[in-house]
Amino acid sequence: MSDIPFPSARRNPLIEVFYLHSHPPIICGADGYVDTHTFEEIEKDLAENPEFMDKGDGTYLYEAQWVDAQTNEEGRVELPSYWDLTLVRFQSIDQV
């Protein structure tokens, strides 16, 4: 048997995103537990927040961490849950 770990064992998945300024960003790879709903949420967030693509055209590698919603004493949601993305690596379109 191989020593390669199962992707679902990764605590925070790695998400590879390809971006061209004239098109919405697309997820082109992942390592870790992610499902299609997660892909949709992250792609939507990336498309709505262009600051994630501030290095220009190319491939971005993000570590994604799920952040639970914050609630007040009455149980009302003050800050909804979300995926926090941390840029790990970038390759320009010339390097891809």
C-alpha cells in the first residue's frame, strides 16, 4: 500500500483557482475534503470579491478554512459562517 494520505484527511483543503481578467475565476483543482456545494460557494465568493485575484491573470493556490458563524447571547447570527481563503502560492499566466 502507498503512504499517500487520503485527501479527506487534510484539515484545510487546498483550492487551485485559474483566473483571466475577462472571465470569472474557476476552481481547477483541490486537495482535501470538498464537495460541489463548497466549490460553488468558493467560486461565487471569488467572483464577487476581485481582491482575491489582485496579482492578475494566472493560477492561485489557496488554503481554505471553514469559519463557523458567530452568534450573540440570544443565539442570533451576527456573522454568518464562511470559507476563509489564504493565498499560498501564485503562478502568473506566463509561468502556467
